[in-house]
Amino acid sequence: MSRLRAALDPKSVAIIGASDNPNKVGGRPVHFLGKFGFKGKIYPINPSRPEIQGHKSYASLRDLPEAPEMVIVAVAGDNAIAAVEDCAAAGVKIAVVMASGFGEVDAVEGKAKERRMVEAAHKAGMRIVGPNSQGLANFGTGAIASFSTMFVDMERAAEDAKGHVAMLSQSGALSTVPVGFLRQKGIGVRHTHATGNDADITVGELACAVAEDPDVKLMLLYLESIPDKKYLEELAAIALDRDLPIIALKSGRTEAGKAAAQSHTGALANEDRVVDAFFAHHGIWRAPDMRGLVEATELYLKGWKPQGRRLVAISNSGAVCVLTADAATSVGMPMAKLAPETDTKLKGILPSFATTTNPIDLTAALLSNSALFGDILPVIAEDPAADAFLIGVPVAGPGYDVPAFSRDAAAFAKQTGKPLVVSATQPSVAQAFAANGTSVFPTEVEAVTALHQFLAHHELMAKTRARRVTRDVREAPVASAAGTLMLNEAESLSLLAARGIPVVPHRLCLSRNEAIAAFTMIGGPVVVKGCSADIAHKSELGLVRLGVTSADATGDIFAEMEQIIAENGSRFDGVIVASMAGGRRELMIGAHRDPVFGPVVVVGDGGKYVEIFKDTKLLLPPFTAQDVRDALQTLRIAPLFAGVRGEPPMDLDALIDAVVKVGELMRDPAAGVVSLDLNPVMLGSAGQGCVVVDAVVFHGA
């Protein structure tokens, strides 16, 4: 924990604005440091009191016997700025600024005040958490530099000191609300930190330091903005090396949410689909909401090493079996097809009216034979298709040996080491299973959802880890689109062809005679297009003619287009004469440089309705051919690729190769490409390839 050690495990803490009242902002940290067993020195600073909460009080930082490693700034407004400057001058390492009223409320004056604090800190080698921070809490060391109300009702929190979850947030409330959910489940949270406005130490940088704590087995993040990807990328790398899962809840999915985030943290919102792609690329699971952030936590702490995600469901209710199958199908979790020998063995154990195919319906047989769970579970465990298990017990009462059910389930889970969850609505049943260490959910839908998240996240991390082994470490700098130049279409097609990306056969013609010669060489029918680096959308000006069937017509169209471009006040770069490319489907490939996340590639359904149907998928390079294949299979048009109604399959390999090459192009600093739009890309049947028909490329100036 060498990085930012003083933020997580300071040897001494001073509180500027300390209060004798433990219910005030300046009093809470003093109280919590003592309550949660902080072993270092505590220095309350308040010139009006000789003693605060049993500790000697000091008039100022200058009066302390030493420079404290951490200072909590619990005074408001400009007094907070002055306090930070005093801390920097005194040799403090970390200042936690709780004061609000900065960049989150005023993007100009407030941000300027933040910069003043940060500049003063950095000149002295000090770092700042905040402002607008609720504070930091490390229950492992007792360093609770926070004013959270939640900690008031907590006991010594030995379970949290021994916990394995870390919660980091840009929001104060969202650093502790998940903690409350987890504590209700008996899950300890070792770290809970709120960084506020991230003026200096960002939530990503602090998370990197927390990830180095070997006792942390799961990290939860709440983000309202991602102004810089650097530390999140580093965090993801640390997490993959440590096999540390990260679940992130990123708000601002909607325009209304983005506006609210802006007013809350004073930070810029990120384009949501790019955030999705960034998280997936780095093996981070994106939670859709608060429940998704915490609901599967217990599963992550079991130490399971799953080998697949095929589900076996067992219940004493046929309805639960059906609902479980529905829930599993809806999240893409296949129901395992049990081997014939498994079915034979189950038929020898279960009564004839029970169902031995998956899901396994025990019906009322469980009431008369409480040993059924113990009898059938070992049989199912031997089936190689069974990766994970759900036991549903919606109803049980007198006559049901629930303690035996729970013991058998726990023994089975321990024996196989495979993920197992239970759905049980009745509190008495749920408590019996939970008492034996089994993860219990109120309904089968919630159980399947949590299990799916855990298993899919495990697969995502494995896939990301494999990509890191083979990746090219080259990284192109992120360039701004400002000051870029649009290449004309001939230049764009030439650049793509040089990279091995198939483009339509064509010729750039600078005279009427060259256009006629091009028709003769290519053979009709042809497409004739005006070419100008000033015009991106040619069809709107009548600069695209399809199906031209004669050389003379091609020459006449050349003259017309030259005149149209001149009348538009644009540069005339010639006229392109190209083959009429055919294909089965119009696709599109696009790319741009996001100001935060760098190169982003998009692939999907193309043509003139691309912006209407929006059937596309984003990828962050570097990515593999398999990454592209997986992305294409998530499109709504994916079933068409395999061929329908007797059609042959499409040449998906050719499309995938083109997308991979676009990703490599976007990462190459020498290429200088800022954005490109390839639409349509005509995709043929298997073996016929794909071809870029139209291209617009923007190049760095």
C-alpha cells in the first residue's frame, strides 16, 4: 500500500475545524478515529477549545508537535483554501477537503478556487482529496477521515476490518449506501472512500492504491464522470493481475442524468456507449443500478473458479422450474443438457412423476423423502455439462426437513466447488440455507440474475486477460478533432487500400477524356461521384450517379459535376468512376478519437438508415478478430449473417478482418487518422469478401 499510503494508513491525523460535538462535520472524524481503533496520533485544531473529545486541542497547525501526515479540512469556503495552503506550507502529505461550494456549483469561479488549492499543494508535494468530499474510511487501519452519518450507528465494526470489499465513489452518499446494503447481508466492507470533485486525487487513482491491499477481494465503484482514463486503465491492469473483480455503477446514462451529474460533481459527462465499451474492454462489469452493484457481492467472495455458465435448476415446484428456465434464457445462460447416464441414474432415484430432465422438478416427492437432495446432487455433480446450480424451494413447512436440505446443499457446493445459489421466499427457509453459508435470494429471477453477472463477469475478465497477453503495446496519442482536415474520397480510399482494407475498384479522373477512359477500362455499369475535400455528403448536391451505362454519359456527368462543385464554392479534386459493387448487405465501419478514451471503432448495419436503426456495436482497440465476431453477434441483424430461408452465409471473416485493420489504423500514430466513416461496406456471401464503397476520412492537421 505504498501508493497514497498517507491517505489510507496515516501515522497522524489533524482536524482543522474540529468540534467537541460528534454530530458536527468537524466532530465526526475525531469521534470515528477513536471509535474505530485508529492507532496513530490525533490532533484536533480549534483555537477556542483546550480539549476536544478527550484529545488536546491546538490553536493552529503551527502549534502541533509535528507535521501530521493527513489533515482533514472541515472549515468552509475561502477558509478551506487558506487551510490547504497552510497544510502545504507545514509539510502535510494528504489534505482531505470536506468543504463544498467549488466546481460542483460554479464551473468558472469554483474551478478556479480548486486549481488554486491544487497548485499550492503540488508546489509542496502535497496531495488533495476533494473538495466536496465526505471523506475516506479504511476500517482495516481505523483511519476514518469521514463525516458519514452511517458510521454513527456502526459498532466497532470488526467484521468490516476483516471484510474484503472496497467501495469507492465520487459521491458521498453513494460511498456509504452500498455499505448499508452489504452490512444487512453480513458482508464487511474494508474500505469506503468518497473523493468528491476529484480536483487532484481522482477516484481512479485512489482505487489503484486500494487495489494493492491484499485483503480486498472485490472492488465497487460509483462514477459520475470519467475525465481521464489513465488511472482506470491502470486499475484494470492491477485488478486483472490480482484476479480482483471490479463492478462499476456509472450514472448519467440519459441526458437528464448527465445534467444532474454536472451539477453534482462539476465534471463533464461521458458518451455512454463509449463508457460501456471501455468497461468491457478492460474487464470491468458495468452495473445497471444500485441493486446490480451489490446484489451479487456474496458470490464474488466465495472463491469459486467457474469453468462455464450452463445452469442446472432443481426445485419442488414446476412453476419455479419454468420461471428459472425463462430467467436463464433471458440473460443468455444456457440450461445444461444432462447426459443420458445422468438421466438414467436420476430415474432410479426419483419417483416416476418427477421430472429428470433439466430443470429437475422434484414435485411433492420432497415432502415424503427429505433425503432426495442428498441423493440426486452427487449424481448431477458428475455430469460434465453442469457448471452452476440453482435450488428453488418456494414452499416448505412442517414435514419438510429444511435443515437437511440446507446441509446437503452446502456439502454439495463444498464438494464440487461449483457456483450454487438458492431461491427461497420464506424467511425461515432462507435463514436455514444462509446459516450453512449458501447464497440465498428471494426469487429465482434474482438468483439467476446474480449468478449470470458473476459468471459472465468471470468470462469477461478471462477474455480481457487473454487479449492483454497478445496485444500490441503501441498506443496512439489521443488527438483533438479541432484543426483536422478531411481527405477527399480518392485519398480516403487510397489510404484504406494501403492498409489492406478492400475498396471498390475505381479511378480518379481529372478530365472528361479520363472519365470516358475509366468507363472503358472498368466496364459498365459504373458509379460516378464528384470528388472534393470540401464536401462530405455528395448525394445531397447531386454528386452521385448510379448505374451509368455508357462512356459518353460518363463524360457528360464529369462536366456536370465539375460545374456543381464550382457553383458550391468548393475545391474540385476530380471525379471518381467506380465499379457498381454488389453484395448481400450494406454494413458500416466507423471510428473516431474520443477525447477521454482514445480510439473507438463502431461496426454495424449500414446504408442510409444507419442513424435511424442504430444497430451498431462499439469496440476499443486493440481488439481481436474474436472480439469483433462476438460484437457482431449482438446486433439485431446477426441472424442474417448465417443465412436465412435457404440463403448461403455471408463472408463474416472478411468483414471482421476489415474491422481489425481499421482498429490497427486508428492506433497507429504515423497514420494520423482522427475519424473515418465507411458506409456502405458491401458484404457478400462466404468467399466473396466485403468492399468499402464510400469513405470519408479526417486526418490530423
